[in-house]
Amino acid sequence: MSQLNSKGLSRGATVLTLLLGIFMGALDHGIVGPALSSILQEFELNTEWGVWSFTVYTLLFAVSIPVLGKLSDRFGRKQTFAFGITMFALGSVMAALAPSFTVFLIGRAIQAIGTGGIFPITTAQIAMSYPPEQRGRMLGLIGMVFGLGTILGPVLGGMIIENMEWQWIFLINVPISAVILVLVARMKQEQAIVKKEVDVSGIVVLTLIILSIMLGITLQSTGFLGLGVVLIPLLVMIERKSRDPVMKLAYFTNGSTLALLLTSMVSGFVMASATNLIPYFSETVLGLSKGAAGMSVTPLAIASVLASLVGGYLVDKAGAKRVLILGFALTLAAGAAMAAGVDTLGLFYPLIAIMGFGIGIIIGAPLNVLILQVVPPQETGLAVGYISLFRSLGSTMGPTIAGLFLATYDNGFQPLFIVSGAVSAVSIILLIFFRRRNLPAAA
């Protein structure tokens, strides 16, 4: 097990350093929204261009997660985390000082790559720094900090826009990154490094596949989706020959890891479809104003933050599998109740809070704890990276499918809540039959 050397930062100080990186990345998820109109005005662009600020970020984040997760096993988690923080800071500077929208998007892409070196690496490092009986509690802190950052992001963004130029939305990341890098330099760790040739061909093809599939889902393009599917056999052929593949094929042939990856994708779908749908539902069905509708997701967000912390503690007491089933049971119950019909705020807010509590559990510690139980320690970064990747795929599918239902049916909310509940039920079934089958260590 990887432990920090006593001559470096204490274990507690290291955790705080890593969580500061998570908080900074989480703030960035929401802090850009309030500045979007100012950014578009700066570059004299129409509103429809604004979505690319988020699309580019989402695509490059998804690509970087498994790649940097794998490279952290090869070069070290400390080094990869420092790389992620550095890239995030450089991307922030480029976005703030961009002379054109194209350069701005490049800055956002570099930010996203950096974030891919922050999130999964933090999970892997904290998990491997604590014994199994304490991992749930510690990993629950990640979800709590991420949730707080996500909630505070739009608030902080609004405050900056009211008092300063929009560029400070990004420049604020620079001093925070500098502090983190100073602390990271003092981190010492003992980690078994996999010293093998980097799988460059696999990384390139995997990147193309992820980009194609994510673009296909986002743009509803069968062409991009088809390209992603066509490239999969090529990736399989490359990875079978690689000494240290970036995509371990055993993750998809081993029933335990495959079930967890699919469950992670469902968690992303449930989370994204709920968070994107609730404001629109509360405006069109419950008749709330646009401002009130935007705030209607608050009970879900608060409940999710609390559930991340509580769920982590429950994992250590009752086991990750049972807690994860509980989380999906809550999202199933809330989805079924919403599908049955909700027309009063007195019923709406409690159901959304229940949904949020379930979401906080299913995207939190339990899945990470379970995947780390079935993979060798030297694959920690890679495994956590794939859990995050599949969650991102599900998160991309959520808004797309929601849009299709709303465009196809007069009351598109009902079938969407039914689907959300149904996939939660499928995840429960997968977990009930889940049996721990450990993967062998790589030769």
C-alpha cells in the first residue's frame, strides 16, 4: 500500500492539499456560467457559441481521465497531480488573456486536461494512503468538497462579475494553484511504479474513440458515433499486443469490473438528467419563475453533499455494496414518484432531496471503494480513471436523452423519470449479483 514518507507532509496535510485541488476544479465547473454572457460579448459572438466553452471542457476532461490515471501508475501520482495543477493554471491564464475565442477554447481544453490529472489522482492517492476500513470515510470527503465547490462556483462567479472583469474568473486559479504546487513539492510517497513502455498508440486511438463517442452523443451525430465504434476493434488489437495497455481488456471481460463500470455510467446518467431537468420541470410544470426554477435544484445539491460524507462513513460500517444499493434504491424511489406525477412544491422538494441524497451516494465513495477491491494496487490510477470516464459518458448521455424525450413527447418528463428509475433498478440487480473476482496483477 502506498504511504507518505514521514519526512514530507503529514497524511492529514496531504489530504487537505489534494482536496484543495478538488475544490478548485469543482469551482471551475460552475464559476464560468455567470461570466458566459460577458465572454461572448468580449469576442462579439452569438449566444449559441457559449455551449462550446462547456463542450470542449467536457470532451478533453473525459479523454484525459483514463490517460492520466494510467500515467499516474507509470510516473507516480504525485508527479501526475502536479502536472494536472500546472496544466490547469496554464489553461486558466490562456483563457483569461485570450485574444480570440479560439484561443479561449484552447485554454479551456488545457484546463480540462489538467482537471483530468486532479480528480482521479486525488481519489487514488487518498484511497491508497489509508487502510481499507477507513477508505470510505476519507473518500467521502472528496464528494463533499466537490459538492461544496460546485454549489459555491456560480455564487463566486456572480460576485466576481459584479465587481471585477470576467478574466478574474480564471486568474483566481493561479495563486491557488501556486499554493498547491508548493505543498505538493513537499509530498513524499512510496508507490510501486510500473516501469514499462508508454502505450502511445493505445492512448492515441483511445483518445479518438472517446472524442468521437462523446461528440456523437452531444451532437446526436451517428457519424461520430460510428467512427468511435469502428475504432474499437483497432484499439483491442493494439492493446492485446501492448506490454502495458492504457485500456486493460480484462476490465471488460471480468464480470466484477464490467458491472462496476456500467454502474458508474448509470450514476452519471441519473445525476446529469436530474440536475439538468429539475429547473426546467419546476418552471414548466410547477409554474416557478426562471430565478426560482434555477434555485429549485438547491435541495438536491445540499442533500448530495451531505450524502457524500454520510455515505463514506456508512461504507466503513456496512460495506460499499450495501451502501451503493441503498443509493440506487433512493434514486429509483424518487424517480418512480416523480414519474407518477408531482404538482405541488410540498411534494416536489422532499422528493428532490431524496433524489439528491441517492445521487450523492452513487457518485461518491462506494464505487471507488469497490473497484479498488478488485484491481491490483499498481493499477489504482487506471481503475479509478475508468470509473470516472464511464461516469462522464453517462453524464453526457443524460442531457441528450432528456432533450430527445422532451422533444418527442407532450409530457417528456414522465418517460425520462421512468428511464432514470429503470436504470437505477438495473444497477441494483447488477450489484445484488455482484461477486468480487479479483483481477491478477500484470506481469
